Amino acid sequence: MQHPLIPPLEVAENYTEETQSNAAALSLEKPPEIEQVNTENQEEEEKNLLTISQAEITDYPTMAKADHFYRCGETLLAERFYREVKEPFGNEEELNREILAEAVYEAEYLLPGGAVYWRLYQESLQESEVYESKRIAPLKLLSEDYPEFIPGHLKYAELLVQDDRQEEALKVLENAVTLYPNEAPIVKAKIEADEQAENWLAASLTARQFALFNQDHFLRDEFKELADTNLDRYQGHLQEQMTWNMVGNAIMGGIGAALMGNVFAPLSTLQTSYLLLQGESAIGETYAEGFKNSLTLIEDPEVTGYINEIGQKLAKVAGRDEFEYEFYVVMDENVNAFALPGGKIFINAGAIARTASEAEIAGLLAHELAHSVLSHGFQQMTQGALTSSVVDYIPYVGGIASNLAILSYSRGMEEQADLFGTRLLAASGYAADGLRNLMALMEEENQNRPPAWLSTHPDLGDRVKYIEAEIVRNNFNRFAYEGVERHQQIRKKVVQIIEEHKAEEKGEVIEDISEENNTDLEE
């Protein structure tokens, strides 16, 4: 199956200069129905799900050829073709200059300036009477100016704790882990600091991220155990809090109306508190049933199988094996998606129709999976249960005031999900810039009116920049699998399903276009 605006792709082995020339010529043509829409109604053209960019049309043959070689294991050859059509990031040269130095543990490998700071600290240890600030000052400068020296962060945080400045110490370790997330000593110190502060969930998530993205590290199992232990501590602490607050919350009333009206039967706050005590999987499964009963879902096995296949591939890397990951496609042409606790992901059909490749739709799924894996929804819901009605903290539910109250917190979670999702993409064999490219497309198409999925999220331009920085800093592979051919097949089918659904709602009958442009690829 083939997009009507995309020229036929020759078999990779027979791909010639002539084919490339013919494809370029064909790409300039528009089907009559698209041209008619352009002349009759510009607004309708903007909403046309079949509209794709000229660049996408032009790049398709080369991208599909690269995918073919990638699937055959010829990754170097595939990269060569990917590079023909994927330009460097606008600020990639600058980002490359800012790449952090490799982590250093021995002082003899420090640069001269850093060695001076470390020597001043060492000399201060020989003095019997010295102000604490004299010891701390050189470590502060060492941590800021030479972050590659891991012992500098560790000693700096240690002295801050001794000086009863635990919050500052935790901030130092957070910054260090952000810069060097794969260095076990600094990650372990951050976990221990969170444990001391009884930040059980933060400790669990830090440990889990290390275990997930360092599968071959000899301490991987130890960090996974730390993640599970601290998650148990968090849930135990939550249960204690919820027990004390359950009666008080019940007095405040039940959960209000949810998505699109009365999606769920009203639950009392007491009932909801009980659900929360059962954990993430229970609450996610309960609310997923509500959404499944209220939303119109696409049941086409080819479409649902495609999304489930991508989602499960990402979920294997994401961890949280206690979750039963499920993926649903909503009959809605808007670019949107949301995640419930416990790995229940809902993605709109419009997101499939507007993405150019499997890597891009995988990027969106990875972002939503990150929310589940990092317990973002569960954190919001439990916090809501302790302060007001849980409904205020469920996606798309509750009043505007509640959403504004958690807006800044949600933006922090969104950045975490963007970065974690990008790491998931890279670890799963997809082009690491899939999510970044989706963000860039949304920024270009929705400068004055961001789509629903992005309406309460960080600025799109900022998101593109920090995702690019994450990719360059970690040397993630932008030239891995894109998956354009199969995605175009599913994309076309989804558009057909959406159009048929819209026509059915209006009592109309539309012509079946799902097969009219398939013959080229089939031949």
C-alpha cells in the first residue's frame, strides 16, 4: 500500500538514477481531489489528513531504501542513505563543542585548573582548625568548572551534608546525575541522599533508569533491587498517608464528571482512595475500562496490531515488568495521546495519520510510556487524593483551576518524559530523533495554535532544543530505523477509517480509497 502523493518505490537492488529522477518528477504532481480542495476551501485543506510535505515526498524513496538495508543488517550502508536526506541539527556544531568530557576518577587525569582546586581541598584536610567554607569553596568550583571529576561531586555533597545543608547536597548530586547518568558512584550517592530525605519514589526512579539503560553493567541487578525496594517503601508510605486521609477525603465528596461528560460511574473519594491503595496497575486498569467504554476505539486488527507491536517493543526496554502494557487507538483525528498508570496507553488515530514514519509514532508512544514507567500519573493522582478530589489530577478531567495548580509540576514531568522517551527510542533500535522530529513538525504546523497534546506542555522550540542536546550529548544514533513503507500503509488505512467514520456519522457513503493506490508497491 502506498500514500497517494508518494511515488512508487523500486526494489532496493534495482534502484537506479533513472528511478530517482522519475520519482522527483512524479512528486510534483497532485491528485485532482487535493487540487480541488486547495482551490475551493483553504481551511478544509489544512485539515486534510492526506496532506504531506514536499520534503517527505521527495525523501521517501531514499528513506525506504535505507530502511531496507537496515532490516537486512547493512546498518552502515543504511546510514549512508539516511544521511542523504536527514540534515544535521541547526545547532549540532555548537552542541558538539559542548559535549562533556569523559568521566574522570583519578586526580592525575584532571586538567590543570581542576587539579589546583583538588589540591587546595586536600591541603585544607591537613589543617587542624579551618573554616568549613575553606574546604567547601574549592570543591564548589571543581564541581561547577570540571564536572567530569566525579569524586569532586561526591566530596562536595558529603561536606554540605556535614554542614547540615542536605537540600544543597541533593541538588549537587541531581546536577551531577543529569550530566553523567551512567556513572554508578554518582547515581548511588543520589539514591542514598533521596533515601535519607525519604524521597522513596525519586530514589526508585533514579535506580530504575540506571538499571534500564545500563543492561550490561555489573551493578545492574543491584540497582534494579534498589528500585524495587524504594518503590515498596513509597507505596508503604503512601498507604499510611492514604489511610489517615481516607475518611477526610470522603467527606469532601466523590469524583466529578470525567472526559467528555459522564465517562465513569461516579466514584466516591473513599472508593478512589481504596483503588489508589491497590497500586498503579489497579488504578490504571479501572480507569482504562472507563475510557474504553466511553471512547470510540479503532478495532481494525492491522492498525491495532501495528501500534501494539511498536508499543510492546518499547515496553520491553522500558522495564516495570509488573505492568501489563496495553495500547489503544482512539477514533479521533487530532494529534493526541495519554497514559494511565500501569502502562495503559491511548493514542489518537490522528497521530498516526500525521506522522511520517514508524520512528515518529514510536517517539510519541515512548513519551507516553515514560509517563507510566516514571509513575507521573500515579504521583499526580495520589497527591490529588491527599489534597482534593482525584478527578482534578486525571488527564482531561477536572477544572481549569486544578490544571493550573499543577502546570509547573507537569512541565517538569514532560521534560523527563521527553528525555526518557528519547532514550527508549535509541535503546529500541529506532532513529533516536523520532520524538524530536514529531515536535519539530508540530512546531512548524501549529505555531499559533498548539494541538491538544501540547497545550499544557513546555514550549515546543525548547523541547526540540533539549531533545537535540540529549541526542548529541549521549551520541544516540539518529540514523537507525525509520520505517516509512509500512507506516505509509497503516497511515493510509487509518485515514480511510477516519473518513468512513465521519461519513457514517453524517449518514453519507464515501468511496473506498484504501486500495486505489496500492498497486505500485504490490507489483
